[in-house]
Amino acid sequence: MNEKYPFSQIEPRWQTYWNDNGLFKTDHTDTRNPYYCLMMFPYPSGALHVGHGRNYILGDAVARYKKMQGFNVLTPMGWDAFGLPAENAAIKTGTPPKESTLKNISVMKEQLASWGVSYDWDRELASCNPDYYKWTQWLFTQLYKRKLAYKAEAAVNWCPDCATVLANEQVVDGACERCESEVEEKFLAQWFFKITDYAQRLLDDLDTLDGWPDRVKTMQRNWIGRSEGTEINFALVPRDDQTDPIEHVPCFTTRVDTIYGCTYMVVAPEYPALKELVKGLEQEEAVNTYSRNASKRTNIERMAEGDEKSGVFTGRTVINPYNGEEVPLWVSDYVLMGYGTGAVMAVPAHDTRDWAFAKKYTLPIRVSIDNPDHPLDVTTMEEAYTANGTLIDSAEFTGSPNRDAIPKMAAYATEQGFGESTIQFRLRDWLISRQRYWGAPIPMIHCPACGTVPVPDKDLPVVLPENVDFKPTGESPLATCEAFMNVACPECGVDARRESDTMDTFVDSSWYFLRFLNATDDTQAIDKQACNDWFPISQYVGGIEHAILHLLYSRFFTKVIHDLDLIDFNEPFAQLFTQGMICKRNEEDGQLYKMSKGKGNVVNSDELIRDYGADTVRVYTMFIGPPEKDAEWNDQGIEGASRFLKRLWRRVWEKHDQLTAAANTPLDIDSMEPAGRDLYRTANETIQHVTDAMDGAFHFNSAIAQIMSLLNSIDSTGVDDNSNDQHKASYRFAIDTVIRMLSPFAPHICEELWRELGNDDSILRAEWPKVDEASLARDEIEIIIQVNGKLRDKLTVSASCSKEDLETQALALPAVQKHIDGKTIRKVIVVPGKLINIAAS
RNA sequence: GCCGGGGUGGCGAAAUGGCAGACGCGCCAGACUCAAAAUCUGGUACUGGUAACAGUGUGCGGGUUCGACUCCCGCCCCCGGCACCA
């Protein structure tokens, strides 16, 4: 053993050992104590940096910790290997996506190994391999057969830079989440998954996910956006020639209670019947011009206008079915076609947007809900009254509190046949077609005779052809590959054409976690029995950026796969941990940015491992702060972790003789001297604290702090040749405890020291230490003495000291006397074993 | 606007209603050294005081309590999500 900590020698040695001895291989047919620990699989971008590290190091620490606690831990890893970057790189460099992707995978695999992160590589999968995407395609056909996959022409988000459509979830503030280009609206025929069918279940089951962070559940709730309301049909006042395409204009409202205050109605500029409704009217040109202009303006422009509203009168009127009143129909872009029915009943007195619009165009305003505290007066009101109140001027509903009126008025609509209670969701169907090359081909065939036909199971996979010119043109690259496109119709045999779009890569990642139980099985997509045994995943670890996208889609897929009777569970992830990002300050502008290649603020992990070793990088990464919060990388901070490990190494080396001598000494508290006994107690207290910090909320930063603190106690206690056997044994126990508890974070050094201290088996098979309750007892305890809640003194007394005795001693203390002098003692609180508080005034 | 999470030393942070600032970084002083690095020892919230000690202190204002970073009420600010969503 060397005095100097030789991390560069021991780390590769143990990595090879763990790998060669299959310490992370899991027999999933052994279902005793299963613990499935999964880290979100990475996109093989080519190089990992310390910002990525948090995810894998955290997950690895959990896996090692659970293993030591006796769980049968499953930790597989794979590659989210389809996607745009490889394709874009190929366009630049000419290297085919497949080649660069496979190369990146092998580089990253080595990097993960160099961090000491261990996986069961027998289960490795890559979403770009035909033996994986065969089943992605098979699942697509299953969805199609259940009418959960459909092709429809719709207004879609188009990213001009990526030259493909995007899902709503991939549009952030009107821009592409990947390249930040402004998204355009296009009208195209595209494939969708009917996630909206699952909206209610996706919402309801969030309540069962106790192991998920609130913020993620909230984000999903917001995204699903359920609102309860009433749909009301306003009859269109017909024109003389009876040429209208519709008789009613239905609208959705959450505030049917305000309907007697409705003074006009508004439809969205994209309202389908609008053109017909205004045909031949003097308003026709104005309405059409308005609609055209509105659709040309981007979301960003619309948002920039804020409260300033615009619109035009259509020349038509509709009838409020509650009071038979005729109100004008307007068009305005403050009404969205994508939500509700695209038409809104306007109640300016009780809605801020309607108020602004009515004021601008001097439309009538009528109060129908009165403020119980200050009766409202239209002539003096300065803004819409949106709070609760009592209905006025509302026919038979007058006098009702407005919240009570809603169900009554909805029931009335149903009775009268002009409306009903409904529920609206903000969630839209998931658009999964992509006009790009590097993805799984959509396994569908367009036959001139039979229409759209799914590729039969026996013909799967539809293999992605390799010699394709995939420069983005807006057309799907596969469409140019005749060898790929031409196919006989599986039903009638005539010449047909394949679907040329590929699938969104989020489809690939929506079910990969199920595939680790049978990654090489070419007979079925999913092993039902194995999945039922191992799911839901005990611990899923990943970035918050997937709060909606991946995590919502995966929940949807799990429910669909459940409904296909391929698994028996409804939710994939029991516990979810979303780690914060690692950021680094930009030297030029002083701002904090997420560590990324684009921002040029990455800290290269290879260099750090070379200079400090993987264990140091791991310990610092976990010590940097609470793992769910963002953290700022500090180049000096890593020195602390480095010193700590060096000190541990040195201590074991220096005290090697005493530690070895104590190897077989049974611990006996009663024959320990005070110093040894104190150290033994401190070690046990530390076990308690560290175990608490590891469980639950993953307070790994605190766990490491406690372990550091124990090493400080070890150093201040010390041991030498003159120490007696029990002292040496206590010292050894404390060192053993440090090594065991630190091993999930710094596995290499701990494995090395563990063996050095005479253990034959891997520390991975060592037990997590347990608290010796007997050690926690003290003969003497320190009591905090407070006067009026302020610390005034401390008192060391025998543990058996009576309450009364303690009180007397405390009151006699000069520091206490000083502060109660001249005051009356009102109360004395004695918390046994802890403190005394004297209330005096 | 609605929802979620935060606000504690110079910095990262820690505290089942019970000693605020553990642990680490940085800094200061000392030891070792010809010197430096490494290492070790001590100190380090603020104000006053040589010190003992006293006062103040967990975003702001109230409240509950013997006792509040922690619980309750009302604000302010920061971060994240949703948003002309009817």
C-alpha cells in the first residue's frame, strides 16, 4: 500500500473487476426483493461532461446503496439513438448517422465505465437497432388497430430549420425546443397518437404517484389542462336565403352563471364556417381580411400585443338560449380555434378580456353577478367583476349564489336541449410524424385499392434503408428512395407505396424501460411476467426537462400497453427523482448557464478524472448541493473532495497496523475507555444520520457531510500502538463505517481499502451498517439551559439526574441568575435529556 | 392572472417546534520547509468589548408558543410551469 493515493491505478483495476465478475448482472427471475433503478437513457451525442454526470452518479449511488441493503438491484442502460443531431452531423461531415451513432455509443460506454458507473450491459439496447425498432413499429400497428394512431390533416407546428413538424410538447414559447427557430403553422396530413383519449386517466393517476415531485405533477396537470364547464348552443339567426352551413354556434364556458350578462359572441378567425356565414354580406371583405391577417401573425406577435384586442363585427347575430335575446357575432383573435369550440360567449361585466374588448368597441356591458359587499354599477365600474356573488337580472336564477347556479343552469340547458355540462382539455393529440431520415419508419402502406394498411407482423421490421439522400427539403427523405417506397399491398397485392415519414424519437423512448427485461427476445416486444415482477420502476432518475415530454408520453404508452393486455400495471415509474442541472458561470457575461457544448461552458470529465480520479469527481458532484436543485460548478470545490479522499487513504495507510490488529476483536462497550466509546457512539450516530439522509429525499450532500464529519472525529480521537484492544476495535469500527457508507459515492477507493483491511469479497456485497442502539446510551448528557428561549448556559449532568434536581441546578447557575434577576419565574419547561427553558418576566 | 418551488455567513449549504450556520470552499494566523507545494493546528455571521460577555441576526410585517429558519395570517422578491384556455 502506498502513502500517496494512487487513484489512476486502482480505478481501472476495480472497474475491470466489477465487470469481469458480473457484480451488476441481475437474474430477473429471482424476484426476491427486486429493486429496479433506472437512469434516463442518453442520446449518444459523443462526449459526456460533468453536467451529465449527476444523473448517472446519482443513479449509481442509489443502485450500490440498495445492493448493500440486500435488494436484488436491476440497473440496465441503453441508448436513445435515433434523432436529429446525428443526421445534421451527417449532412455536414458525410459520415452516415448509423456509423457516427455507433461510434458515439462506444465512446460514451467507456466514459461511463471510467466514472465507475456500473450497469448490467447484457441488457443493453439502442433504439436505432432493427431488433428494437421492430417492436416500436409493432406497437405502432397495435395502436393503429385500436384506433389510437390515425392520419389526419391538421394545423401543425413546422420548424423551418429542422425541416419537420413538431409535437405541441416540443414547441416552447412559439419556438422549436431543439433549435429555437420560430415555429410556423402549416396545414398537413400527419400521423397522430390519440393521447387525448387518455387525458382523464393521465390526470387522475397523477394522484397515485406519491413518489413523484410535486412540481412535475403540477406541470403535467397544467399541460393536460382540464376544465369543467358547460357547452351552450347559440342559435344562429338565419339569413333570408337559408344558405348557412350551420344552424348553431356552440360555445364552451366555465361561467354559465354569467350568461344573462352575455352581450355578444366571438368566434376565432380560423372558425371553419366563418367564410360561409359572411358570404355576400357588406362585412364579408372586412371579416375575410381580418381572418387572413390574424392567421399570418405568429403566436409571438399575438402575445406581444398583450391586452390590446382587435376584431370585427360579422354582420350576423345569434340567440342566447336562456333569455332569447339576440346578440351580435364578432370575430377576434383573442378566441383560439384550438380550445373549446372556437366560439366564446362574451360577458364583459364578468370577464377581463371581454371587458377590454367591449370597452374598445363600445359594446354593451350588463351586470348579472352582484358583489355582495358593494353592489356593482355599470356606469362606475372600472374593470370586470370576476369574483363570486349573487345572480341578478337572471330570470328564475336571480338570487342564487353564483357557484350554486352553475350546476342548476347546466341542468336547465340539458332539460331544454340546448346544452350540457362538458369537460375540456388543453392536451392535444400527439403528432408523431417526422419528415426526417434518422428514425423508425412508420410501418404503414398506402394502397390505391385498400387504402392505408398496416405492415403485417411477419414483415416487421420495416428496415430503414441506408443509401438515402437525407438532406432536409421538407419532404420525407425516404420518399426519394424508390427501393424503399415500392411495396406490394399486403392485403390485395397490387403495387402500393410505403409511408415515408419516420416516428418522433419520443416514441422510441416511451417504452424502452419495458424492454430491458427481454432486450434480446425476438419473439415478443414485452415479457409480461418479468415486467409484472419488476414494475413499476423503483427509482427513475433523470432531468427536469423531461417533466412533460418523455414522462407524459411514457405514462401514456404504459396505459396503452396495459390496455393491450401486455402488462398488468398502469404507471411505469413509482419513484421519480429529477436532478437539477449543473451550471457554470460564463466568464464574459457573468451569467449562469446549463453546462452544454453550445454554451461552451463544459467541464471535461476525462481531464478531471485524469487529474483527480473518478471517485473525487463523484464525491464532489454529490456534495455540491441538494441533488434536486441546480448547482453551480466550482473548480475550487473539487479540491475539498480530493482532500477528503486523500486524508481517508492516508489514515488507513498510517494506522494500518492498529486497524489490522483489531480485525477480529469483538466490540464490548463496557470495557471501552471513554474516548473509544465516544468514537463508537459517534460512528453509530453517523450511521443513523447517513441512513436517514440516503433514504427518502436523497440528501446525498448531507450524507457525505456526515461521513466527512465522522472522519474528523476519527482523526481527533486517534489510535496508536499503546491503545488498548477495545480502543483499536472502536477505531477500526469507525473506519469500517466510513468505508462502507462512502462506497456508493466513491466505490473504487472504498473497494481498495476494504480489501486492504482484510476483506475477501467485494464491498458491493458488504452490508450497509446498522446502528448498535446500545452504543447510543450516555452516562452524562449535556443539557441546554435557556432563559426565555435564549441560550444562557450548558449543564453536564448524569443521565439519571431527576427533573427536579436538574431544575434546581439550572436555576442556581450564575448565567441564569443574571438573567432572571428581579423577574418572576412564570414557568420552567424541562425537555428530558435535552434542555430547560425558564420563562421569566 | 393561476399553479409549484425557493429566499439562512464572503460562497455552496445544514438544521423530527428545542444550542442557527453542521460539512465543504474561500480567507486569516501559526507549525513543518532554505523556499514553495502538500500536510497539520487554530480562527472565521454581524455590532460593541483586549477579554469574559452583551446585543443583533434565517426576505418584510404580524400571530401562535415556555421556545419559531421550521407552524398560522398578510406582504415583497427570485426561479420554474401554464396562460387572451373562455
